[in-house]
Amino acid sequence: MKNFYQRLARPLLFSFDAETAHHLTVGWLRTASHFNLALRALKSFQPPSKPKTVFGLKFPNPIGLAAGLDKNGVALPAWAALGFGFIEIGTVTAKPQPGNPRPRIFRLPAQQALINRLGFNNDGADAIADRLRKLHNSGRWPAVPVGINIGKSRATPLEQAKDDYLYSFRLLREFADYITLNVSSPNTPGLRELQEPKKLSDLLQAIGKEAGATPKPVVVKISPDILPTDLKAILAVCEEHRLAGIIATNTTLDHTSIPPQLDQAGGLSGAPLQEKSTASVREIAGRSTIPVIASGGICDAASAREKFQAGAQLIQLYTGFVYRGPGLLREIMAAM
Ligand SMILES: Cc1cc2nc3c(=O)[nH]c(=O)nc-3n(C[C@H](O)[C@H](O)[C@H](O)COP(=O)(O)O)c2cc1C
């Protein structure tokens, strides 16, 4: 698979702009999701399983697909066939929205990085709930945990954010093994303010009240740009509300490692984020017993090991997967 992806698929994909390549990939995987033969072919590249139980869910391996790659939940069977131990779809917002004007994803190959300012382009909670219901009824639902990442619609004022999250939560929770509250994407104005302890507490309380008879694990995805003192306060809120987990981290607004001529507005991901996001993982794992899902700059076996050594229970891939393809899963699993 390494040879196939790095010799053939990646050069072909990288001959297109980053967003076109993204749509082509997700489109192929969406089509493959309908055909058993195609899924079987993808499965032949799967890494061996290494089951792990975290917040009550059984993961066949600890490597997940990070939010943003399949925002609309169109290719769940294919991601599972490729060997991901869990899949996080979204970010889903209550209202469908087009996101920011293109171009809005930029490759920085020399830095093994991406910059994006997509702005939560997605089909909206209603359409995505319909799609997930159909998949469920079709019998093709994947045999790995599925997380649904929800965020605030751009048109909803920050003061009404809670209602927006609640709307998506009510529609989508029946399909989710866990729900992620995304309060850390840098491309929706004001969103990161929801990390302020009082605002976060209000949001967690509102979601907690909705939990119902069979509560689903709720996790929060945080930014790598939080100051250590603020992180302490956030952790206290998460513990008070008995959060199931924390995803550390989203993309960063710290572009100091990027040459000015390559820089773009947006969230930076990939290798330049690795150290910062590992520092967040280490800080959280050192201060709290809440399980940590690490995301940020995992591009090879060494950077994956670094996250586990810092205290992560699970990891998620985005930018590393774009540069390395499915071979990255095998490489990480072989080194574990
Ligand atoms: C193009 C792109 C789109 C993303 N979209 C989302 C998103 O919708 N929701 C979210 O929580 N994170 C999103 N992310 C962040 C990733 O899930 C991940 O947390 C981040 O990129 C750090 O991991 P990485 O260095 O492995 O890419 C996106 C990242 C990229 C590069």
C-alpha cells in the first residue's frame, strides 16, 4: 500500500489543488463503501488489530480518523475497511453551510503540513442524520466506534451556541458511539471563546441534561493555543461535568515555524503542530485521569509513540494520512 499510495495515488492526487484532491478521495471511498468487493480490496491493507477499551467503548485498534476528513459521514464503511480503529465524522453544524470562499486548504509538503480555513462546510445535522439512518438500515454500518463531532453554525450568534449544539446533539446522538463538542476550530469567529470555563460549563451542563436514559460518552476537542493556566481551569470544568474524554488538539494559529512566503490565514496542522499538541496531551494526562485522544502532527511511528508516551489512550490522524496514506496505519501498528 505504501508503494501504491506514495508512488501512484499521491502524485495523482497532488496534481490537483488540495480541496479537489480531498473531494476525489472521499468520492472514491464513498463509492467503494457501496461495494463488498471494493471493501474487501481495501481490507487487504488493514493493520492487525490490537483491541483497547476506553470510556466503555471497545476499539479494535487505537488509531482513529480525525474530524474533518469525512465531514458529512459519506464513507464510513471504507474508513473502517482501511483499518481505522474508530472514525470521527463532522464537524456537523445545526444548519447546512458552504464554508469560506475557495481556495481554503493549502499544502506545505516540505513542512509535512496543511493550512485550512474551511469554516465548517457541511450538509447540516438534518441531512447527515438522514444519511446515517439510511446507512444503519442498509446493514453496512461499520464495526468500529463512530464519533460525531458537532460545532456551532456560523450564522448562530455565540450567545445562542448552546441551542445550536443541542439541536445537532438531539438529532445525531442515536448514531454516535461518542459525541465530540468542537470548541476549538479557529475558522468560525468566536468559537474558541466557548473554551472559557464559564461558557464551557454552561454548554456541558446543557448537553449533560439531554443525556437521556442511555447516555453517550461526550468528549471536548480543545485548541493547542490555550495557556497553561487556562488549561487548568478547563480541566476543572471537564472533571466537574464528568467528561468521558478530551481530544488534544485541534489546529494551531501559531504559524511561527512557517516561512512567510508560504503562510496563509487558517489553522496549521501536521508536523509543525506535533510538539505543541504533545505538550497539551502531557499536561492533561499529568493533571487529570480523563482519557486523552491525541491529534496533531502524527506523521510516523515515532510521533505516534510520542503521543502514547505523553499519556494518550487513543490517537487520530489527518495531515499525516494525507501525506503518507493508509500505509501509515500499518507503520504505527507495527511499531506498537
Ligand atoms: C483540512 C482540514 C479540515 C479539518 N476540519 C476539522 C473539523 O471539521 N472539525 C475538527 O474538529 N477538526 C478539523 N480539523 C482538525 C483535525 O481533525 C486535526 O485535529 C488537526 O488537523 C491536527 O491533526 P493533524 O496534525 O494530524 O492534521 C481539520 C483539519 C484539516 C487539515
